[in-house]
Amino acid sequence: MRIGFGYDSHRLVEERRLILGGVEIPAEMGLIGHSDADVLLHALCDAILGAIGEGDIGGHFPDSDPAYKDISSRELLIRVKELAARRGYIVNNADATLVLERPRLKEYIPAMVANIADFLAVEAGRVNVKASTNEGMGFIGRGEGVAAFAVVTLKSSRDL
């Protein structure tokens, strides 16, 4: 068994879509980044990469490479999952927390869970997504950005 931890944050700006967990959320502002800036999927990528000792998302998909400009983070997560599989590991479970002041995400979380389970090829019961605010503190509290934390466990595919 392997455990990995991931973190990501992006700034909120006007005229960008807000995509979290592969779900487009209606909002006045969206996240800026080289890809679609889905902080939740990026944190999951980093957690998986950490669990297999393969660095971080920036090392695999650098923002200096035009091939990744505006790429869907869904594609990045699937590629990371496939890398883990080539190393002999599959995702056992994933737990993540989004931190933002608004919009409220409660109604979108089931779709995020379903997407992540699909992208990782696991049962939805092995994925958990939570949302929290920062109680008005820091860059998140001021509405300047969104952060995500993720923990994954991987199991050896040889144990199946």
C-alpha cells in the first residue's frame, strides 16, 4: 500500500470558467492556469504522483509546454493514473477537500465524486470530496483563489 498527499491552488479571475472535479460550476469568476486550472484534479494528480515517488504535476505537464495549454485536467489525471498502473499500482481510495468562499458546492459534489471515480476507474464509494471555507481569512477568504488538498491510497495491482 502507498499513500500520497497533494495540494494545489489557483487564482480566481474574470472571464474564465470555474471547473472543479471536472464539473463546470456557474460562477462570476474562474480559475486561471495553463490548463483548465481544476485545482481538485491537480491535487489528486500530485497525491498519486507522490504515492509512486514520481515528483509533481508540474514536472510531468510543465506550463512551458504548449501541448498542455488549456488541456482538460481530466486528461492529466487519467495519464497520472495510467503512470501509476505502469508502476504496478491502482487507486484504492481518494479523499479531497476544496477550500473556497463561494460559490457553495454542495449540489455539485455528487457529480465531482462520480467524475473522479470514473477518471480513476474506481467505485464512487472509494472517492470522497468535501468543501470548506477559510472563514474570510487569507487569499481564499478574500475571494482571490481556491485551494484543494487530496490524499490517496494506492494498492499493488499484483495483490488483485
